[in-house]
Amino acid sequence: MNVIDLSHIINSDMSTYTKDEKLEVYNIASIEKDGYNEKLLKLCTHAGTHIDAPSHMINKGRTIDEFNISDFIGIATIIDISNINKVDVEDLIFYREKINNCDFVILRTGWDRYWGSDEYLNGFPSLTEEAAKWLCSFNIRGVGIDTISIDKFDSIDFEVHNTILSRGKIIIENLTNLDEVREEEFTLVATPLKIEGADASPVRAIAITN
């Protein structure tokens, strides 16, 4: 068994969608003073590698804690879209059989190489609304991507988010190390924190291969 970490490290230098989402870390205890170390984190639910639940965009949509833990574990397939900026249905049809036999579709753009820089936040590849609708016509649980958003970088209406989340599926964003996954299919584990009423949660996503 081989385990590949698909998660970015969480620190104060990580890329975030807005400045308000920046991580804040406070030392509230130390070994010297208290006999133990403890930190307090101010952490956005969409920070780092994370899952969007339907409630992120959909009124009365399911929250993170309303999913069964098994919903975040399943068979995934990676589709390389690194040479495509705007991914439409025609770019995905070739992978129909793979999509039909998996729980999660993972889109590899290679954009994670810009993590931590201003470039990470602009011009990244994304799905079209039509492509999102086509993917959701399959019996998948969710779609993942190695960019900060599955919508285009300058989106205002977040059509792709709304398309996927309105159908009860999840979105995984800010994945990394997808180039290390060599198998066509693998087991994806992306378990969120069990936060009551949460619209999203950071995850420690991993790929398990043979």
C-alpha cells in the first residue's frame, strides 16, 4: 500500500481566497510557563485543502456534519486538464467510462505549483457550467481540483459551485501532489472536521494506491 498526501500544509503563508481568510495562530500555553504547549487557531472553513458542502452556496443545503463519514472515502479517478484553461464537455467525454465507475472525479491542473504566490489566485483552469452539469449526470459524490476554486478566477455568480452543490455533491479544492498518483484509479480519503452546521471544512486528503 502506498499513501500520498494530497493536502497543503496549513500555515500563515498559505494562499487564501480573501485576506480575511488568513490563518491566525496564538500561543496560549507553553511548556516553560504551563508545563504543556497549546495553540489557538483562527481558521477559516475554506482554508487550505478543504471540502465545500452544499450549504456553502445552497440555502438549506446539507452541512458537513450531515454527511456520513463514508461519503468522504471512495474510488477516485484523475483527469489531466493541465493544457486546458476552460474545461468543457468535449474535453471530458473521453473519460466517460472512468467517470461512470468512480465516486470522485479529480481534476489535475498542475496549478498547485504556484501555491503561496499571487499567481495561484489568477488565471487557473476551471470547469464550464455545462461541464459541471455533465459530470453531475453521473453517480459521483464529488469533484476535486488542485486550484483555489472550481469556478473561473473572476467568477461573480459561481455557476460551477452552484451546479455541483445544488445536486447534493461536494467540492474539494486546493489539492496538491496529484502528479504523484500514477494509478488510473485510487482510494481517496478526504475526511473533514465534524463541525456542526459547517458550510466547509479543512481536510487531510490522501490517495491510497497499491
